[in-house]
Amino acid sequence: MNKSFTLSCESTVDLPWAYVQGRGIPVIFYSYIVGGKEYPDDMGRNPDFLPNFYAQLEQEIPKTSQLNVMQYVDFFEPLVKEGDLLHIAFGSGMTNSVANAFQAAALLQERYPHRKITVIDSYCSSSGYGLLVDYAADLRDAGLPMEDVAAWVTENRKRVHHQFFSTDLKYYRRSGRMSGAAATLGAILNICPIMRLNDAGKIIAYDKVRGKKAAIARTIQEMKAHALSESGYGEKCFVCHSNCLGDAEQLAAALRENFPNIRGEIRICDIGTIIASHCGPGTVAVFFLGDERAPGTGGAGK
């Protein structure tokens, strides 16, 4: 592993903690509040954590908040003392935390002028953010200098596609992302909204289909339209889900059938507590490299 700089990220990469730790990537953790108690994002460290979280979700929608400047300073400083730092942040389309990460980096740059401290807004979310970080770790391990890794991330961050659908609209209604009437009608008609992230990293709901089978077919159609080399796609592909592993496995099987040249195994991950606090259970997503994401209008996350 290239030790010439440290690559770090945030817990919203929605990759297992053991995997991220094994790749030598330090993580700063978000937290959420439910029932007046604060809980740190878990990243799969405790196998009982997510089931307990979903039980809590039935009773109360958690509150999440951005990371503040001092949290970033406390996280960055030990890493900067050891060497140069490249931090890839959770996308600004989902949170304003990245502004605080930039401010923390500027403060530390004054304290450690001999160090290189770079923060990049990923414009990504969940395991799409994780996919971007994973590619950056590959380049780091191949021996590329920090400047080259940062340049690749900046050039390709908007080419990480986030294509997803939901089979449970209750939490979109409860969190204010969908009207009660629309959610009720959707449930009755078995409607699945089809969503993506735009070029600014914000959620766009751009289509709807009836039923899970049609949602998976629509997802495959979108990947064929936007993935590099279409059916010959030979890059990585991640899938994640919020408490609906069977749906994620069905999507992964369809992806393998339609894109047999995907590099390595399709990694299936859990959507972590921070993002699941907003989407609830029943959301399935695929992430892949493709053309640059299209612009559009849509609501930010937390």
C-alpha cells in the first residue's frame, strides 16, 4: 500500500467497516438521534445494530445533522501530523458538511504549512460515494501521488451513477419527501418511483413503474443507456439496499445477466443508518461508472 499520503472518508460511504478498515481508509462517523439519544453510524461493526435501528424507525424518524468544523479538525489533525491528507467528503447534494470540512482543512493548513491537505466534494452518496472512494484507494495502492488521485476523483466524481428505486413509500411520506396522498396512492397501485442523483448530487425522481420486476427492468435499461461500453461494461458495480436483501440480490442477478463483464463481484452493501433515516426500508440502488450525470432539479438530503 502506498503510504505517501492518507486517504480518508466519511461513514456515509455505506461500505462495511471491516472492508474500509482493511483498505487502510480512516473514517469520520456521522450520528443520528432518536428518542433523545445519540447513536453513531455503525457501518456493520455490530450485526445487531441495523435490525435494532429499523425497529426504532417504526416508532420515530431519527434526526441527523451535519459534521461541524471541530469534528473535522479533531479527525484530520492526527492524520495530518503523520503526512499529507486527501479527504473525499459526502456529497454536498446530501449535506452541507463538506463546507465545514473545507474550513477545517484551511485551519489545519495554517498550523501545518508543510503538509498538503486536500478535501474533495464527492457529489456522491451511499455506496456510490463508496465506489468513488474505492477507486481512489486502487489508485493510491498503485502508487499514484496524491495530486493524481485527487485529479482522477475530481474528473470522475460526476460519472458515478446512482440509480435507485423504492418499494416502500411510507418513509418518504413521513420524512416529507412525498405527499401523504401520493404515498398512499403509490402503495395501493404498487408504484415504485425511479430515482437518480443529478450532477449536483441531489435526488431526482424522474419516473415511476408498477411493481418490483418493472423497477429492476427500468434500472437495467438506465444502466445500459449510461454505463461505459453498455453491455460490455467492465468496471466495478456496487449495489446497496435498506433492509431488503432479497430485492438487492434480484437486482444483482439481473445485472450479472445483462453485464457479464463487470469487474469482480458485485458488492452488495447495506444502506447505513444516516441515509436510511431518510429513505426508510425498501430502497435498492446500483452504482456504476458512466457518462457524466445529467443536471436537473431535486431536493437535497439532510
